[in-house]
Amino acid sequence: MISCQRDRFSIPLDRHYLNCAYMSPLSKRVEEAGIAGVRRKARPYEIRPTDFYTGCDRVRDLFGKLINAPASRIAIIPSASYGLAAVAKNLRLARGQNVVVAHDQFPANMYAWRRSTAESGGEMRVVRAPADDHRRGRLWNEAVLEAIDGRTGVVALGNVHWTDGTRFDLERIGERAREVGAALVVDGTQSVGAMPTDVSVFRPDALICAAYKWLTGPYAIGVAYLGERFDDGVPLEETWIGREGSENFARLVDYQDRYRSGMARYDMGECSNFALVPMLIAALEQLTEWTVPGIAEYCRKLSEPLIAGVQERGFRVEDADWRGAHLFGLRMPPNRNLEDLHTKLEARHVFVSVRGSVIRVAPHVYNDQSDIHALLEAIGS
């Protein structure tokens, strides 16, 4: 099992940062890679044409192995919203089709589908969480499955709900989507990197991830897995580097209609970013060394005394079978004020998030029992 990795990060001992779902801190390794990348750009005469490709190819390889996918299926994107917009552009809805989503889903995985359904005359089918707190996760999953029917064109979800970590059974949901011919589009930003993810198991048509949360990478870069539905699709940008033969800089004005092989056609412009790409490589290499199952198990063990402690104080937490080990919500007892508690936590340098009606807690391998104790002590006070 992984031991605490706090020494790999620049987090002071009196800062209890249990908020990776908001934004991960950069490890020293990733920080150093970014600084080296900035310095490299100061010497452009050392950057060769092949360097525009090698970093991105390394990202594709590392992320592909993380999710058990071929590197050729990976695109480099600037954000989750960019990736989802490209997916929505290529998954054309027929008139009257519906898109199934979870209530209070992250906006990036809502706005693209609201536009698609508005343009096609379709329906947004928003599945609300049930009122039953004791069976909430199971019943919510059942409601999602019931919402998928013969008129469903797309099912768009996260592996966990971003506000409280409620887990969606993507294997069963994916099976149901395929039964009716619908595409499964997954925003993995709040799960990939901390929750084991194997695309060969739940078979998404697209899996989109921003890098700055559980991939522990920098802001303004991300990765997308795109399945066979996108093999002949149209990207958001018509980039020069996405075209066949672009490696020959002397012949770039011999314009090509053909794209490079794989999903490189969907890469963002300037995908070779010489600071962000090395940072993302360093982050993915570090995750590979820790292993995602190791990270998940570390978070689970770390969180056990916290969950037991808050439940003793009247808070409600989703059942273990239906929540992420790395991200979960604490639902307040009736006599507690959510905003007041959040303010008092920050005053004690305990950093979590308020999302909807819950305190969202998101530990990682840089946390230890001192952080858990600080949170419990602040709640108890």
C-alpha cells in the first residue's frame, strides 16, 4: 500500500487540503517539469520539428495505459468543455431523440447537450436523485436506467457525481445504452486517476478528462478517449498539425484534406505546448508509479475514520457501495448551517468545498490522519 506522499508536494503542515476535486496541488515533480518547459521555450533554436509530436505521443501512451485504451484513441484537448463540444458536434441527434443526464451534473456535460437538443428538437431527460438518503445511490442508478429508452441518442454522465461522489454503474448503464443504440459519453474529470477505469469494461464512446484534478496535472490541458463513432468525424478546429504529412514543415503549404491517423484530428491547436505537455507527462508518470488502485485504496483507508466520525455527529454519507473512495459528500444534520461550517473550516485552514447541499471532501495521497483529525475536530467544535 502507498504511504503518505506529502513530501512530494509543497503543502505546509498547517494546511489541511482535502479538496483535490476542486484542484489538485502540483507535485514538485510536475512543477519542475513546467519550469523546465518554460525555460526551454526561451531557447527556441533547441526545439526540433519532431518535438512538436513526441510529447503529445507520450501523453497518449501514458493516458491510454491508465484507462486500458490504445494510444491512437487519445486526443489532446484544452478542457473538458472543449472535448464534450467536439463529441456533441459529431453525435448528431435525430428530431425527437433525448439525452439522458443526471440532475446537477457539471455544466460542461450539460451545455453541449442542451444546445444539441435545442437544435434537433430533442429532449433533455434530467434524472433527479431520490429523496431516500438511505438508498440514494442505488435508486438513482435505477432511475437512470429507466430513463434510457428507444428514443435515447446519448447518455452523458460522470463516473461519480461531481458534487457528492455518488457512483454511477457505468457498466450496466453502458449495456443499456448499447441495447437502444445510444452513445455513452463520460466526463471522467472527477474519477480518472483516483478510481480504476477500464474502457474495455464499460465501453464508453467518449471519455473526457481535464487534467488539473485527479490527473494531478496543470490547468488548461486535458485528454479524451474517442471510440469508433469518431473515426471519420469533424474536429472543432482545422489545425495544421492534425493533417497527414504535417511532420514535414517544409511542405506545410501542400495542403492536405486527409487527417493524421487515430484521434489526432481532434487535438487542440498548439497541442504541443512546451510547458503544459511536460507537466502532464510528469503527472501521468507519477500516477503510473503509484497506480490508480493504490491511490483508491489509500483514500479509502484514510477516509474510514472520518466517515465514522461524521456519522456519529449526525451527518449522512452515501453508502460505501455507491460512492467514490476519493470524493464524497457530507450531508448536514438539520441543526447545522452549511455556509457557517464552511467558513469555520477555512478559518482553521481546513480546505473542502461546498457543492449544492453538501460539504464535499476529496482526499489524496498527500493527506494523512492529521488532516482527517483537523476536519473532525473543526466539525466537533
